[in-house]
Amino acid sequence: SLAKLTEVDFTGKHNLHGIYYSIIQQQAIRGRENNNQIRIGFDASLSEKSSLNTTYNASLSPKNSTRINSHGNFMLAENRKNGDNYLHNIAMQYNHDNGWCADIDYTSYKLGQTQFISHNRQGETELYEVSSTQDVDMLQLYLDKEFNVSESITLNAGSSYSISGSKDISSYIKRQGNSNFEDTKFKLKEQYYSIYTGLEKRFSQKLTATAYITTEYYKRDDIEKWLLYPQGSLTYITSATHIFQGTFSSEKIYPPFWDMQNTINYIDGYSEIHGNPELLPMQRYHQTLLYMYKQKYITQLFYTYNDNYFKQSAFQDPDNLRLIYETKNWDNFKIMGVNIIVPLQLCTPINHRITLAISNMDLKTNDFYSHNIHRSKWVGLIQLENNITISTTPCITMDVSGYYQTPSIQTTYDLDKSWACNLAIKYRSPSKLLSFSIIGNDLFETAVPKATVKWAEQNFKVNTGIKTRSVMLRLSYNFGGYKDKEHKEIDTSRLGF
């Protein structure tokens, strides 16, 4: 069970038909989440050359609760949420020594939530109840084959198919007040097919190259698209001292299902979260040039281009006194810069690692609530990591890390500078079976920057970094020298509200 407290301060001037309203609201968000993880694995050797691996994963979260209390000069509001969510995943993988690999992956997700909302503004009270559900089913199939053409050439080919469906329902029960809310029910169906082929070529002990290309067909309701996703890399090792590498990658990133529905989620009497049925997936193209000296000093140049970039942003409605949070597509978002990583050891028990980064952010849209926006910002970052060995027998170490980032941008937000300090003390017994650690993150509650929006008639500030400090205790005992295997993580980025 995990308990969490978050506080949000909002101040703004809202222009409604030429009249400016001063809005000052504070939110206290208290939440409790119960989460139970289950994993069952079964590995079978079908023959000397083939195997079948089956896994079942479940994430069970019953009786979650969140309470949002909002007060200020605009209104008093309370929003009590109670709900459950359950995820089940089963995956099967067949492998053969001749290079064949086949996968099937099925995920079922169900979420149910009830909200009890009350608003009081200038003596007028509204009470209503909202019942929301989400049912998601996802099926993915993969087939891959690796061909060893020669000692220096490897050919890879494969295909995949994915189909997913989401059903989201919201029902409103008004108890008191004048507002009228409409029930919503939406279904979404997606599917895509992809075929890829790739080549790995080792020209010599010093030079290696890879090249891949994926062709994808995407369909969602009336939307159909064909897309190409190339990938490649070139690695040149002159010696153990100098390593050069260039990479290019591309991928598609899908938005959460709930963001793609035509629904409204009410936070308090002023803030609302709107879905966007016109939301499209984002295509990301990423390039890097890396130089590594003595296998530890790293200089990296990078450039990332995001087409149809999506991110949630806030907008003051010019026709109503409400703040709309909505995830929208931007034309593009570009970021380019350089990273420098330098490890140091000034004295024997302490290892240092310094990261320096400077980048330029550039984003553009021609239709942000009928506005054209083009923004650009240079951002700097310095990060320091220190590993201190307090004792070798027993093993006691302390990790002290921190960073500082200059002001940046995110959609229409101007983000203030941010910095953080983290501390971890770790103990491991001489037998290496028992370990204990205390981990503290964002000790001074400075990691989340304040956000300001000020353009055209938009004028407000949001501070969500008031309660961000966390402390965690971790205790583990390894029976009989057991070593946990690496497991494939289940992607839950598109699930939930």
C-alpha cells in the first residue's frame, strides 16, 4: 500500500469576454494505492534445439482512493475517487536454434472508478456522482528469423501484427445544482501490421555496421497510414582507447487510450481534463554521434525530431471560467545538443561522475486552439554522482547525487530552474545474501519546476512541486544464492485515466 500527498498552487487572471477574473486556488491531493504483483513462469525444452517459454503477469490494485480538496477565492471543492484496476498478461515465446522466434502476447486491463464531487461557489452548491470504466484488450503477434549468411554477415527479418480495443464509459448522476452533464460511451479499435528486414555486417575487427527498415500499416477507425521506420549504426574502434559510433533510429509512440476519447474528467469546479478523439501517434527520429575515450570518457552529439508530437497542456477557455487540460498534437518538437560524461576518482573511497549537457528545444504548432505558436529555448544541465565506500566488510556504501537545470519550456509552459539532491545508504552482508538500503529522493523538494503560461490572453502559474520528497526502505534476502532473471516489462503507458 502506497500513500501519497501532493499539493498544487494555481494563480491566474482569466479573461472572460473582456472581464478579468483573479483566480487563486490551492489543491491538496491525497491518494492511497494498493498494488499486488504476480508472476508465474514456465520454461519447457521441446527438443534439443527448441524451447517454449510461457509467463503470466498480473497487477491487482483493489480499493484505490484519491481525495482532492480545493479552496481559494474562486470556489470550495472536494473530489473523492474510489476505484479498482486489474491487469492480466500472458505471453508465450517459441525459440529454435535455427534462428526462428515466434511470440504471442495478450493483455487485458479493466478499471472502474467512482467520483463524488461537490462545488460551492458564492453560496451555490453542486453535488454529482461520476462512474467511469475502461476495458482494454491488446493482442500482439511476432515472427522473426535470423540468417547467418557468412561469418561476417547476419540477416534478420520478421513481421508483427497488433490489434487493440478500448471501451470507455462515463455516467453522471446529478444530486444538486444546475449543471447538466452528458453520459459518454466511446469505443476505439486500432490495428497495425509491420514487416522488417535488417543486415549486420562486420567489415573488420574495427568496423561494424547495421541497417534495418520497418514498413508499417496503421489503421484506427477511418484513419489509415503507411509509414517507414529506418534504423542503422556504424561503429569504428581504432583501439581500446578510441571508439566512434553513429546511430540513427526511428519509432512510433502511441498516446494513452483515455486521451483519445471524447470525454471530460472534472478535477474541481475550475479545472477539467478533456479527451481528444483527433489525437494521432507520434513519430520519433533520433540521431547520435558518440566518441568514447579509454572506455569511460564520453562525448555525444544528439538530434531528435518528433513529428505529430503530443503532450498535455493547459488553456483558459475564453467563453467559460474553466481551465482545460488537453493532450494535443503539435506539428513537431526538435531537440539537439551535446552530452559530456566524465568519471573521476579524486581519492580512493570516492568515485565521482560528472555529466554536462546543453541542448536547444524547438517546438511548433499551427493550431493550438486556433493559435500559431513557435517556441525555442537553450537549456543547460549539470549532474554530479558520488559513490562513497564506507566499509568493505561488511559492504556499506553511500550514494549522493544531484543536478541543476536551467529554465526550459514544455508546450506553452515556461518552466523555472530546477535542482535536486538524492541520498542512498546501502548495506550488504558478508555472505551477500542480506541487503538493506535507505533511499531519499528530492530531499529539498526542488525537482519539479514552477510553470508559467503568459501569451495572448493566457496568464497563469502552476506550482506542483510542493510535496515531492520521498523516503524508501528496502530489505531483501537472497535464499540459496538465487539470481533473478531479467523479465520483459509490460507496457502500461496507454492504460488508465
